Amino acid sequence: MEPWFIRYPKRYRREKSELRDAGFQAREALLAKEAGIIQLHVDFFHKGKPYSVVVEYPTFYPYMPFQMVSKDIPKGRHLGEYGGAVCFLEDVHQNWEPHYTLAHIIDTQVRGVIDRNLEPSDDPTKEGLYASPASGHIRYRDNCGILVPNFSIPEGHRYGHATLSHGPHVNLKKTPSGHISKVTGTSKQDVLYTVGDDLPNLAGVDPMQLKNQGVRWVRLDRPPAAADDGILDEAIRAWPELEKPNYRNGVDITAIIFQEESTYKCKQVAWVFVVREKQLGVTEPLYFNVRADILDPQIVIARTSRTKPLTGKKVVLIGCGALGSTIGFQLGRMNLNHLVLIDGDHLKYGNLPRWIAGASATGRDKVSVLRELITDANPMINVTTHPLKFGDINQREPEQEMLNDVFDADLIIDATAEFAASHLITLLAKEHAIPCIHVSATNGGFGGIVGRYMPEPEAFCWSCMQEALYQERPEFQDDDYRIRLPATEPGEPTEVRGCFHPTFIGTGFDLDAISMQAVRLAVATLCRGAEGAYPDLDWDIAVIDLWDEDKSIPIDPKMTTYRFAGAHRLCRKPHE
């Protein structure tokens, strides 16, 4: 692709002429231009003082913003901790507009940066009141990361030891990852922190398969002054013992801990890891930095604050097929306390277009695979699995254990796609005063139904819905309790190799639209009555069309919703 100044010669001339007209002295780096890069050194005066900036234009200028660094602009909130990057817009990727030029930015923004750095203000009309964490500007190796606890080491401890726990396939020389499971003081017997039961799935693997790596840590009084290998030099000055690498598995790992701004004018602990890799035949080891991420449930809740009432809730999902696997994964990523998965089937290769795992999972229990996916996405959730077909015969002992899990739930979700199982599940839910959500899809993925059934004796139930669906027949004309049927593809389900029963035709992405409505209804049900939470929906039954039956073409989702005041007049038994 041609450089931007070749593609847009008029814009290139405009940049230079505006700088000249503004009285700015601009020098172009010729070697950079020969390589297809425009780099300008610009000198200007502000309030009688000289300043200089270096600007490099991106390939896709003017649609993407240039980068600017300066050694002259006074230190402050709008100058990067390392390298002197100038923050000339509140959010450069959101606020940049293609008509901006360098001369315009210097005049309208950079002058303000100088003033604000010299005289900081808490006035949000003058500047964005956001944090600028130093750890975000350090240079790290790609594809690496270590989770650290949301824990402050007592001030009296300046250095010590820690344990990095990681999975069996982690290569510490190439892509270190894992979590800090233990922190001690100078003496390894002085335990300051150990990972607790609140993080049951932190490693994403069986705890028996975990490997541990020794780490040394040191505290700095301020963020590191360097952004690269020099970080370790500061650590060594704080604790000289670090100068000699303590190699294990070919690497030495040092954790550097310091206070930094996490939110505006609020400081919290930050971690950076430095890995020294032992090189054969080479005196000096290879250094690289590894980023840390704080393991704090509140960080997750802050991004999904309306789901805060889910904390402490228990949900049972029965059926982990095309609909249920998506429902389970989405709910599992939320801040639920406990999710129970029930399904007696194993994953087959033919399931993959409508499932969320890959070919390596074929042959395994669906509930086991789904549990791994969920706990990897959310290590703070408890997930119990029952690889059983709900209501099947000859499984009485494990079935009783499963039922014990079901009957103390806050919500039951039926995604079995089986009439008999749905009838039983919804009936048991009502008997045990547990709200229940039922979800099903039609042949071809043309449509589906999502329904909520509350446990009150006279509340509309699953059996009521079956009666209301039959109102489509001409002999029934009870307009108050009629539910239309969802769109369905004509024809019979298909039987494919590897399946013991016929299966419907349909795509995963069509079915996901139905699963997501079930997830929204589940979250709304669990949050009912909580202030500031995810609002309740104004319906209990939704009939969803994703295809036009007559034309056999996909359409924008069409949803007809219903809410009934009480039980259907023809449905008595569940209400007796």
C-alpha cells in the first residue's frame, strides 16, 4: 500500500502549510520518509517559552491519529510515564476526527496540556479526570500474563518469596502464565497470603495437575523509572540478593510491587514480573517483562453492575445441547455463586456447528467440557456436574444426589428439548417453589419459545402453555389464553451418522438468538426486586420467529410476548 502522503498529496501539503502559517518550525526526517514514514520535529513557543515535539504519522492517516512525544513538555498527567508520549485528547481513539491537523492539535490541545501539567486542575470541564497507571506503559512480552491476588502486602515487609502456580502445559521460558497462590515474607514460614476457597477454579485444571514455581518479590517506593530491562536494576538496588538469578526450570522470576494510580487520585498496588531466562553458553541471561492482572471480583462486577444480585445465587441447567451450552456459558461468566449442569449425553463431532467446544472434546461428557469452559472464563464460580439423563431409570443413587442439588436452587432452566422431561422438570420446580425457565427451538432453527413459570399456586405454568398453544385449533376460541406457534421448517428431523435419534436442522447462530433471550430472562428473574439491578422483563412467554415460514428466508427476529394473570382454565392438575 502506498504511504498516506502519496495517496493524499493535498492533505500532505495542507499539513505543512498550516504548520508554516502558524509560525511553527517543522523539520522532516528524510530517512523515515524514504521508508514511507512521515516523522516531523516541530518547534513552537507557548507563553514565551520554547517547546519541541516529535510526531510520527500512521499509515492510515488522517483516519487514524498521529503519535506525539516530547522531552520539553513539563511532567504531569498528560505526559506518559515512559518515553514522554503526549496525551493530547481525552481518548485519542474515540475523539480523533480526520479533519484534525497537527497545527490544529498543537494550538488547541498541546498548549492546554502544558498549562494543565504546570497547574493541575480537578475541574472536569478542563480535563478528563482519569487515572494513568504506570504499569500500562511498560513494555511486555506478548501472549503472557500472571494473575495476582487483590491483596496488599503489609508495609513492614519490603521483600520476600511467592509461589506461581500454573498448568502442566505452560512454558515459562516462552509464555509464562498462571496465578500467585502464596506470598511469604523474607522467611518462607512467614505466610502473608494463600489462595482461598473463594477461587475454586483458578488454574482452570485439576489442582492435582498444578505445577509450582518459586518467585522472589520486592517492593519499590514508586513506579519504576524505566519501561524495559532497567526495571530489574531498580529491584536489585532495593534487594541486592536479586542480582544473582535463582534459576528453576531454566528461569528466574522476580515480582516488582509498587503503588500506582488505579482510578483518579486513588493509588493501589501494582505488580510487574521480570523473567530471566538462562541461556546456554551465554553469560548474560535473556530478560523480558510479563504483565500482571489483578484477580478482583469487584473488577468484573463493575463492568456488569446490574447483575450484582446474582452474587450468591444458585442456578440449575438441565440440558447442555445446542441451546443449553450457550445458556450455561453465558450465565457462567456472570457473578453467580453456583451453577449445576445436568446432561447425560457426550459430545459428538456432528454437534460442533451448534456447540461451543472444538473437535478435541468429542467423546467427552457435555457437562464436563462445559464446566471447563465456564471455569476458565470465571474461576470464581462453583460448577457441579451430573452426567445423567434427567428422569432416566437405573441411576437412583446418583439421581438422588442430583435431585438434592436441584431442589435448593434459586432458578431451574430446562433446555432438554424433550417434551416428557420438560413436563417433569417444570412440575418438580413448581412443587418445590422454584422459578423455572423453559427454552425450546423448532425444526430448522426457524424459531422457538422461551417461557418463565413462577412457583405461586395459581401462576401460569408449562402445562398452561401447552393448553394455550392448542388454542390455535379452530375448536378453541379462548382469546385471553392463546399463544401462537413459532415458525418451523416444514419436514421431518434428519437422522445422521453417529446419532441414535433424529435431530433437527438449523444453525448455531440462529439458535443463539433464542438462547440469549433465555439468558436475559434468567438474569431478570434472579434480579427481581433488587434496586438498581437488571430490570425484570415485561413478559413471561416469548414466541420467537427467525425465519419466514412461507418464503423460507431468514428475517429480523420477531418476538410476540405474553403475560397471563393466572392459570389456564383447562389446566388444573399442577394448580391443585
